[in-house]
Amino acid sequence: MKKLSLDRVADEFTMIGEHGIAYNPETGEFINILDPDFIDEEDYDQDKELEGCISCPEQFDLHEYSIMEDFIESRTKPREIELLSVAIRGKGAFRRFKDVLYQLEIEKEWFAYQHEAFKEIAKRWCEENKLEYE
């Protein structure tokens, strides 16, 4: 079995949606888990495709809100801290947060920070599932 790249796993984790993804250690592929209500079982057997796969963290297991809070704490400019802190309050926090990132032109810094946080999650996931990584 080939070692997994933590960068690749982190990239895959950014794509986790409502239904998640799974990793097939035999093929080295990540598989999107589809909504069962939209699967034509005559043409596609998702259960068969997922045999032997390892579940990836679910969207809520990534704790992206906490990552956003940590990112805000890492900032040094009071105006950035204030605008971002206000943006993450209440319903629609993720959208407002990203809007403010673009307004402040710090979105690249956020995506790099998020990627590093997801790499840490990926490392723990690999260790929990006894997957080799680099």
C-alpha cells in the first residue's frame, strides 16, 4: 500500500459535503458518498463500491467553525479581528466569513491556514486508521 500524502488528504477533506467521502485503501481512491435518495440502484451499487473503504471524517467532525475562530485569533490587525469576529456570529456565518476574507484580501491566508488545520486532522485520521502517510 502506497503512503498517503497529507496534502492530498487535506484537499479531499475540503470537499467533504453533507454525505461525506470514503477512502479505498486498495485503489488509493477517495469516493464521494452519494445521497441514497438519488441513486439508481439498478445502475449503481454504492454499498458494493464502499466495501473495504474507510470512512473519512464527516463535515461536522472537521470543526471548521473552530478553525475559523483560531484563524481570527492568529490575526494581528484589530480591524481584521473585529470584522471577522462579527462575521462568524449567527446564521450564515460561513458565507459572511468568506465575504469578509475577500473584502480584506486575506482569503489566500485563510485557505493556507485551513489547509494546515485539515492536514493535522488528516494526520490523526491516518493514524487512527493505521494508514501510512508522508
